[in-house]
Amino acid sequence: MTLDDATLEAPLAVPTMLQPAERRLYLWLARDWAQGAGAIVDLGCFVGGSTALLAEGVRQAGRDGLIHAYDAFQISEELKERYLYAHGVDSFEGEDMLPIARELLEPWGDMVALHPGRIETHEWTGGPIEILALDASKTAETMDQMAAIFFPHLIPGRSVIVQQDFLHWKQPWVAVQMARMPDHFRPLARAPRDSVAFLCTAEVDAAALEAGRCAGLSDAEMRADLTALRKRMRGLGVGKLLRELDEAVALNPGRRGAAGMTVRPAGSER
């Protein structure tokens, strides 16, 4: 099966912040990588664009399966204008976009389960997870909490985790977390601009979670981890962007939330 524009037509009707290569990665993982060995979980689905791609991948593969999509489902007026109204969504009052997400995801019917609220307050009781997509690590603390909830359910040798903001300068702790668990996650591929997919290679136990914690790290510790990660990820063409993450830590000392990362590295594209 191919991944041409016709393959993506249905899910692209749902607004998303994903870039074209990232969209193809999501659909390919759900359609061609996943075998039904575990659940597919989408953390930080916005209004459902990534969820639609995952659900469409499962549908095209002819498998049964439920996509679990998590988000606060709250949106500002600025983001409504930029990402919803500009893509044909009718204007609406208030910040709650859960009804809009349900409407946009209706083509996939009962293939999707939406979980509203702060992700780090949820529990996971759905068994093994085969694909875990993350676009919700906006602070180091909540990222650590989400890892503790979901990572222990990954299947060694089978599960893929997509860190959508891995190379975004405002969230350097994402890359640091992966750097601190080298025996548990092996980089597989990059989908420009910021997404990197990893294969889970070992069970993520309590010791691994503790090693991967980032909220309490010093700037020096984070920068050392990023330096080590550049060596580990040679061949994926991400050296320049990892250096941007290092520079971002230096320019924003002590900051562990995306909203507080206000000084942009020189030359950063966004």
C-alpha cells in the first residue's frame, strides 16, 4: 500500500498542527507497523488531527482497534482563528473544543475514545500499548508524570513512541528524557520538523522512570545529556537541532515550562 495524497484525504479534513511528513508517519505506524499487539494512545491530540490519522491507518489495515485520544480540549481565541476557522470550522463561543473534536472524528465512529482533562491526572488501565504518540510535554514535571502513567505499558521490541516535540527548542526536556533512558528507547526515524520515533527496547520499570526524570535536573545536567545524545543520534541529521536545544537551555536558565522559554536560539526556524 502507498502513502499518497488520496490515502490521507479523509484524515486531512481534521485540522492539525502536524507537518506533511509527520502525518504520513502517524498513518504508516497505525496501518503498517501496528499488529494489534496493544492499544494506540494519542497524548495531546488537539482537535483530533493526529487521532484521525491513526484511526484511518487502523481502518485501512482492516483491523479492529480503539484509538485512545487525550487532551484538555481547551482552546484560545487566537488558536481558533489560526488552526480551526482557517480550516473551515464554524466559529463557536467559549474555550471548550470537545464537541468540535467529536464532530470532526465522527467518520471514524466508535474507533475513537476521547479522554478530556489534564492528561497527568488520568490512569491507564487499557493493557499493553503498541503505539504511543506524545504532543503534551509542555513542562518537565507533567512529562515525567505522563511517562510514569504510560511508559510501563510499552511492549519491548514492538512498541513505538513518537515524541512530536523532540526537536522543539521550547521543550528541551523531551530530548533529555529520551537521552536518560538509552537502554529502553532506540531512535528509529525523524519526521521533519520536530518528531522523532523510538522503539521501546526494554521494559520501563521504576528504576528507568527514575533515571528519566527531568523536572529536578540542573541546567548543567540537561546540557550534558544533550551532548551525549548528539553522539548517539549521528546519522539522523538532527545535530544542528540538538545544538539548538542545548543553546535554549543556556539562554533560559532554570526554565522547565514551554511558556517560560522566551529567548530563542539564534537561527531557530520557529
